[in-house]
Amino acid sequence: MKLRMWLYDIAREQCPTPTYMRHLCKLSLDSGYNALGLYLEHRFAYPSVPWVAGLGSLTPELVTSLQKEFKELQIVPFINLLGHFEGFLYASGGEQYACERFAGMSGDPINPKFVSLCESIVDDAISIFNSELIHIGGDETAQLGKGASQAFVETQPGDGKAVLYGQHFAPLAQRVVDAGRTPGVWGDMYFEHPDALDLMPKETVIFDWQYFKSPEHTSELFREKGFRTVFCPAVHTYNASWCHLPQTERNVTEHAEAAERLGVEGVCVTTWELGLMGNYNTILPVIEGCGTILTSAEPGVGQGAPLVNASRDEDIEIYQSLPKQESAANLLRAYLKHSETQEEWARLMGVELQECGGWFGFGGIRSGIKCRLLLYSNPFLLWLRDRESLVGEGGDRALELAERATAFALDSDQRGVSQFVKKSVEFVRQVDKAAQAYADNKPGEAMNHLAPCRQIFEDLEKIAVASNINSCGSLADIHRCQKARRYIEEVIMKIKQYGGGSLGYLPSFETLLHPKFVPHDQANWWLINKWANE
């Protein structure tokens, strides 16, 4: 295949240093890739958008240096010019480009200022990156036709959203073509609005991402219209406590075989969301193993007709039910090349852990453990929503596996991933003990059970700091852990103040845990009247 690429998700709070980027470039070449995609969003210091790049963002100077040093490797920018624009929209100065006020992640495609900004971002990418490909985004534009563009969509004959989408992206793609480069776009929105394809320049390469099945049949839409296509499987980290190895291997293999069978442009192995206590160092052997799959891919057998019209849920169920013997042999072999202990660690965390079920099992959405423990600024959500699975047998098994994995961990990176699983379960169990004590009218005992939770988040903060140092990971995770610890202290104080009946009634434990709790609001009006938050 012409293109063998993997995608580094810098946008999800990664802080790549020159040393780390050189390491990734060398690893890419050594693993059989001829391209490295850099998924940027707001984590790049665009010369024309000086207000967007936060600390640790990738710089043009570093890109220039890497291109001079690694001439055999195509370093491809992946920018976003409609959806996934949130890092711009929620920085001061970016509000003016939003599709809707303080909502969602899309710019406004009929706002001339936004269109001008997109053109400047494209020009920046073209001037800084030497790659043939310039990827201009286009995926997951859920707000298409909302806000100011609603009237435009409603006045168009046929699919107004297709017209809006095509009229936004076609000129941006043509801008890349006019510069002598090749535009790339994600393919998902064309399944909803296929008429938009007719507006795109034929030089455009469509990136068809199918994380739960082969792209053999979905890509027919693009291939039949004469577009070159890149197939995009996923390393399943975003929906895992660490990484689902069997599903990753199946997905990458299906894409590689289909690419060989159909003669498409190539394959781009995506990695997503290594923030929220993820760690890129721990999945680099997966990247190596995927490189081996791409370089050794054979046409294989086509996807069966019964799967063509399967729903997304049915696709996920097929992946969930992968037989135990299909245990990611190729990816585990990549860990074995480093050491037997690394292979065992990866097997425990990437194969065995998902057998614990619940959020440890394979699914189609972002890990609920990561979100509820860290993302929403209220770690008690994990107890509120997932108590049953984490206090029960599945939690017992996860604790045991995490302990075993920690014993096999090579370094602080792998230990941190294992300890995150352990401490997540321990936190929920401590909160559950506190809830029982509170229900038994023992507020002092409830506070004692919550006290160790502060140490849990102090330990997680240390893991986040180490991840930032070792693998250029998230700075936000450090602050998320600090915020969670402070909130635990706040809840302990609320129990001390109100857990003895000082209000004349006893707020429920769930109520006291909530950040919106207000003394004497016994009816929880903030919960009942949700509309005011929207």
C-alpha cells in the first residue's frame, strides 16, 4: 500500500517535546510506516492564530526541524475547520466563531470571519508542513445547520446540510489543491449527506474511519465516485481503561487486508484520547505491532454480505464477542520483543481486564470510569452511576488483575496505568462504605471512610505528573486530580456541617455529594429544573 501512517493525537492535551517527537519519528520509520499524522486542533502554534496555543503546544520550528531530520517520513498535519474546533471556541477571542453560544464544538460556516480564519489555518499548514497531504478535518459536525446557518439550510432545495457542508469544505480543499498539495477529509459526514461529495474537488482523499468493522463496503460510496480513499482503524484506547488489544488487532487487520484487496491509497492507524490518565509510552509497542500488520498485509477474505447493513450496535457486539483465543497475538508479540514481563503486563491490561465487564469491557464510547472520575469535576459520579459493577464481582476481579499487572510493570508508565484501575475501584468502595455509614446515622464514620480518598487522588496526581514528564502527557490531568482531592475535602466538610441534622432534615448522601447542593433546598430544585442549565 502506498500510505502507511499512524496518527498521534496531540490535541488531547499532549505536550510533545523535541526529544519525544524525534523518538516517535524514529519509531515510525523503524516500524514500517512512511508517514506520521499529527492531529493538532488547538495544540499547534499557528502563526496566524497566536491566541490559541497553550503551554506545551507543538511549534512550527519543531516541525521544520523534524522534516529536515526525517526526510523519509511524511509528517502530515491534521487540522480541523468546522467540528472539533472547541479548543479555539473556548479560548478568549474564539467566541466570535462559534456556531452556538457556549455550546458544542463547531464553528459557524456562514460566518465570514470564521471562513477567513479557516483559510489562514490552511495557509499556515501549507507553509509549515512539507507533506503532500494536508488533512482539513470535517468529521463529527453534529451542529451542522444549527445557529445562524439554520435559515440557510432551510432555504436550500434537497439536503440543505449537504450544500452547507460542501460549500464550506470544497473551497478549503481547493485551496490545498491550488497550492500543489492533496487535501484529505474524514468521510463520516458524507454517509449522512452524500450530495456534499459532488461539490468536493476530485483530488480530495477521503479518510474512511470504521472502528468496529472493515471499511470494505462503506468505502464504496467514495470509490464509486472516483475518490482516492485511506482506511482508518483505531487503537482502542479512547473506550478503554487502557487499551482493548484483541479488538485493536482485529480492526487494524481488517482495514489492512481490505486496503490490499481493493488497492486503495493506504491505511492510517488512529490513536485517540491518551489524556485522562492515558500514557503514550505504554502503547508504543501497539504502534510497532500495527506497523508489522500493515507491512505484511495480504488481501484476505472480503467481509461477508450479512455484515454490510449491520447497525453500529451490532458491529460493536461482534467485536465484544471476539473469541478468547483471538487474544491479540501480533500485538502481544510486539510487547514480547521488549520482554516477557511486558507481554504479560499487556495481556493482563489489554485482554484479561475487559473480561471484568462494565466499563472495563469493550464498548463504543469514551471510558465512563475516566469521565466520571476525572472529567466532570465530581469524582463521586463514578460511585453514583457505577457502584454496582465496581463494588461487585467485576470490581474484585479488576483489583486482582491490576495488582498482578503492577507486579509485571516495567516502569512508572505501566505502573501508573495499572494503578489507575486499582485506585478507581478503591475510591468507589471507600465512598460506598461512607454511604452506608451515613445511612446508619454515623456521619463521623462516613467522614473517616472518605478521608483515604484524598490520598487516592494525591497518588493519581503523582502518576499524572510522571506521565507528563515521561510521555509528554496531559497537564490538565494534574489539575483534575488536585480538583478532585479538594472536592473530597469539601464533601467531608458538608457531612460534618449537615450530616447531623442541623438543617432540620437530613440531605440524602447523593445530594451532599453534588456540587450544586444548597442548604435548605430540600427539593433539589437545581436537579428538577434542569432546563435553566441549557
